[in-house]
Amino acid sequence: MSSPQTSPEPEQEATSSPTWQQIVEAHALIAAHIHRTPVLTSQTLNRISNAQLFFKCENFQKTGSFKIRGAANAILSLSAEDARRGIVTQSSGNHAAAVACAAAWRNTRAWIVMPENSPRVKCDAVKAFGGKITFCEPTLTARKETATKIQAETGATLVHPYDDDRVITGQATAAKELLADYSDLDAILAPVSGGGLLSGTCLSARHLKPSIRLFGCEPAKADDAYRSLQSGILQGIDSSDTIADGLRACLAPRTFAILRRELSGVLLVNEEEIISAMRFLWERMKIVVEPSSSIAVAPLLKPGGLASLNLPPRSDGAPPKIGIILSGGNVDLSSLPFSRA
Amino acid sequence: MSSPQTSPEPEQEATSSPTWQQIVEAHALIAAHIHRTPVLTSQTLNRISNAQLFFKCENFQKTGSFKIRGAANAILSLSAEDARRGIVTQSSGNHAAAVACAAAWRNTRAWIVMPENSPRVKCDAVKAFGGKITFCEPTLTARKETATKIQAETGATLVHPYDDDRVITGQATAAKELLADYSDLDAILAPVSGGGLLSGTCLSARHLKPSIRLFGCEPAKADDAYRSLQSGILQGIDSSDTIADGLRACLAPRTFAILRRELSGVLLVNEEEIISAMRFLWERMKIVVEPSSSIAVAPLLKPGGLASLNLPPRSDGAPPKIGIILSGGNVDLSSLPFSRA
């Protein structure tokens, strides 16, 4: 909670949010290119959480995270002329790989600005898809300036990691699939960083089940969304060293506007809880997820975690059904945070 | 290949192999207690192997490995009187947890003899299911003697990890499910240690697809099955320090008899190849598998790996379809073999 507060970035004002029709169109555009990821369950995790949990496994998604949904929608919907000039973006990792991958599908170039402390495995993925990396200081300011400079030099189209309606509608397709498989969810928990995944989740879920409760899960060490929702004023963080390396960005006006309207709350998770939840998912569910994903189940592994969501009782008397979006599985296996317990 | 050769253990002579009808009955007995595990595919692994691979994910099975299939069949089929006196077994880990779990289902006790170098995560699992562990020296001789002593003292029923028809028929249900999902496989690769999984796989697969090719994958550091099949005489190994801790046992007459009849070959894999395949499955498929599992795909990740299987061409001209049994996912996350590359 000691992260430096800065003024929010001077983004353009958010306009109206994407519509359900746009989400349906995005899904139609990208479906043949991405995986319909499975939804897994775990009796052990149900028992510990006193809930019925449904894990949407975007760690199994192409490029190893949900980010390909938004990147694919943004890049596949470009005109041939725009696509020809290439794509530029800035990202700490998963969006970077997704843009490089989708750019390769369009047979065009991708310039990727990455903070110099990005995990090597994420840099390697960008290179594997043929993306050209420019490293910068690990601050949002440096990332933005570097991307703007490249955009000016090359004429490439900027595909922002979250402050972009095409990206948000792409990310919205994960919750659309989850609710198509399990329409009866009482709540969904998803990680929040820039808010692309979470705001897209809100749009799909609110349309498909109006009464659903929606929660963001955020590192206490990068708590801008929590503070923004509490204060009603968009707050910033210029840098954070949370282990959840995918969650070091902060909301934009566009995502903030959606979250203010739809979210029931932001749940803060400390570093130890993130790592413990990650270890739990690896050991018990035998799946590889990154810290930015395990954060979305961490609140339910704490004593009293379920009660803190304050969900209304189900009419069938069963434990609440909660969707968890496991956003990605890109971790550097050479430097894992598991020490001998 | 430098492991000390010992005389084979003086097991009883193998009689006739389990029948298809017994496998069907075993499946009916255990199906409600175990998971129908998913079969995963990976375009990346298909590309690298020049084959179509179908991964039967027993790492997602209850207790984290296929071993619950055989243990459940053996223990659920006991008479009430036999069950009451409890179960004893010796195992380096996964069979231990499986016996403890299935014994708990029967509300009876389980005495488990484990070599003192068993992974802690596997010991913890036994304890979590209420099993009582007795540690012994890490040799097959010590394991066997200790189990026999406990059996004499308690009157418990011995459930051998593999030299038991009820166990073999239970393990056979994994390949039965795999071929029910994908009947068109040209070959199946599975790890081999004592041969319970592999001989069960042979029985199911040969019945369901008589022309199928069947291969065992074995650590070069514990190559008794390879040498047994080569020489036609059952060979032994009293101890091995292969990282594939589930593959340190050796064939019994019962499993050897089945493998001699059904197997196309044993593929030897060195330690580096086991670790490299494990890392590959974790990084690319985002699943947690143990070294004893990754060994079953390792031969196909080598240059010329597919050719070494010498499979006949498919009539449809497509790449061969190969089933891989990923036997388990119980690893100690505190001591992983991944160093900075």
C-alpha cells in the first residue's frame, strides 16, 4: 500500500462502453484463431473455499494467456492498409506476445516496447513470434513515451494493452464462453491491472446474467484500482515490484468507467497470498498458472474469504457458484518463488 | 546403463493374464470413484514430433496419478472381512498415496512402506489420506522385507504396486478410456517401471485395436525392462537414483510375461531428456507432470524420434496418431530440476 501515487495519465476521455453486439462480433472474428479454453473444477478447492469454483483456464490459451483475444480482435479488424504498416504496443509481457502472434497472422510487423524487468520467458515468446523488442525503464511513463516515439517513426498502429475498445471486446469473450458453459454463476473473480480483462468480463457477464456479482483481484502492492474505486477518482501507480508481473499497470478512463458502474468490489491480495495460491493451483490442480492468475482465487483461500464477498444465498441452498478467470500461465521456470516450506 | 544387475526377485510364477472381461468389471467398479481424465493435444508438440499426439492426463487423476485405478480396484474388490484387517503396501510414492486413499474409502487402515529417499510431497500425500508410513532403505529388497514383516504382524492384505492382477486390470482402464475417446491410435507410449501401467495398457489396447504398436519408456539409469525384453530373461535392478522417482522398480514375472507378448519395444531415455521433456510440457502445455510422466513423450522430442518407432504409414496419409499416457503430476515444487538455461 506504500506505492507512490501519481496523477492518472492524461488519456482521452472515455466514451460509451462497447456493446454486446460488438462482443458477439469480436467472438465471431477471433473464434477460429483462438482456443475455446476448458473450465476445470476441483473438489479440494471447493471444500476449502466453501463454494463451487469454475476455473476458466486461459493459461491454456494460445500464447499462454487471454491477451490473444483482445490483440486478435484489434489486429484482425484492421484495414489491409493499416495492417500493412505494422503494429506497435507496450506491455510487460503477455499482451506483447499476443500482439506479436496476431501480427504474424496478418503477415505484418510488430514493434514491442517492454520494461527491462520483464520476465525472460515473456521476452522469448515475443521473439518466437517474430516481434521486435525495444526495452525501456520499468515505468508506465517510459513505456508510453517509447511506444509513441516508435509509432511516430514507423506509422504503425498502436494497439494499447487495455485502453482500446477492440481490446476490451476481445477480452470480454472469455467470460462470454465461461457463462455459455456455466450460466448459473453467482459471481466472477478476475485479476485487475489496466482493467481490460475485468471490464470486458463485466460487460459480458452483466449482459448474460444481470444479477451477477463481479470482483477484481489486485495486488496490495499495486492497488490503484482499489483506490480509484474507493475514491471515485482515477488513481495512478507509476511502478510496482509485485510478483504478479502482469498486474503492474493501472486503469485507464475507459476501463475505470466500466468498473465503476459494474464492479461489486476490488479484493486486495498480498504477495504471500499470491504465491501460496499459485503453489496451491500447481500442486492440487496440476496446472501451471502465473502469479497474476492465482491472485483471482487467493481471496477465497483465506479464512472468511467467501463471506467477505457478501453474496446473497442461492435459491437452491447450494454453495455459491463462482467463476475464476485464470488469466495466464507464462512463468519463468528457472526462478520460481517456491522455497522449501 | 551402469546400474548393478541382480537376480530377479523370486516371485511366484505368472499365471494367465487378466482378461478383457476383468478389465471391464474393474472399470465398472472404480469408475464412480475416479476421474475420467481429459485427453489434451498440442499443436506445438505435434509440429515438433511430426505426429498427432494425444495426452491422457492421469496427472489430473485423483491422488495425482493413475495409481488410484489399480489400488481402488484391488481394495474395493476385497471382502468386508479382508478389508477390515487393513492394507499394507510398499511404494516409492504414488501407489502409496493411492492405497492410503482407497483404504480410507473402505474405512480401513493402510500401512505404507516407503524408501527413505521418497519425495516429501509424496509422503505428505500418504499422511493426508491417513496412511501410516514406515520408512526403509531405498532398495527393493528392503521394501519387500519391511512390507512382509508388517503383513505378518497385522494380518493386513498386501496390495502390491504392480505384481497383482487386480492392480494390472485397474491400471488397464486408463488406456481403455483413451481408446474410447480416440479409437484410431497407431501407437501408445507409456512409462515402465514395475510394468503395472504398461502391461495393463497392453491388455486394453491389444483388445481394442489389435494392430496397435505399444512402447514402454524407461530411464536409461533403470533399464531392467529394456534388458529383460532384449535378453528374454527377467533382469533386476536393486536401486537407481534416476530423477524419475516413480520408475525405480523393476518388472515382475507377471508383468514381464505380458510385455514380452505385446510390446514393440522399450525406449531408453536419459536424465537430461527426461527433464527437458518435463520442462517442455510445463512451459508449452501449462500442465504439471512429474519426470516419470514426461519420459513418455521424451522419445518423440528427439530428432528422428518418430522414425525410431518404425510405425507403418497410415492409410489416410496423415501423421501417425500416438497416445501418450502422462502418468502423474506429483512433484516437490521446492526442488525442481530447472536451472537457468
